[in-house]
Amino acid sequence: MLKQVIIVRKDLKMPKGKFAVQCSHASVEAVLISDKEKIKSWQKDGAKKVLLKVGNEEELLKYYTSAKKLRLKTVLIKDSGKTFFKKPTITCIGIGPDAEEKIDRVSGKLKII
């Protein structure tokens, strides 16, 4: 089974709207760079998405690097800093869709938001 994970920094304390938009950016951007056959299979099975949390930027970047090392389609989302944030800020990453087992090797120990 395929899934997608979005990993978000909890230290930023984003308002609900900003949080939703950043997660949406991560999901869409990750799909846009993913293999078309994986996307079709993922959609057919319900397009499973899991939202996970990390404590800070350093931790987020660790998961980003781990996903890249496993050759998972991964995107890093940086807010432009024009509304809630005063400067450009890394907020989250999107991984997949890809095999659940492969993604879990990176994010399997994280807590769901």
C-alpha cells in the first residue's frame, strides 16, 4: 500500500489556516514530482495521507535528509515570510506517495498530529 506523509514543525505555533496551507503546499508539491504510476495506484487506494510532527527545524531537516537518502520523492516547504512569519521560514516537508514500508523507515517513529 502507498501513502504520503507530511511532517510539520510544531515549534512555529502557526494559526490553523497557515498550518493547513503549509501542509497543502507540501502534499501538492510532493505529488507533482512523484512517479505517475505511483500516483494512480495511490489515488485508487484512497490517497492515504498522514500528518506527523517534529519539534523544530533541525529535526525536520534530519527527516528530509533521511528521505532523500532513501530516494523518496521529498519536498521542503519554505514560507515566503509575507504574512504570519516575518522572514522566510521552513515549515514542513512532504514525502511520497510511496510504499508505506519505505516511508515508515524514515518517519515510522514520529507522532501523528
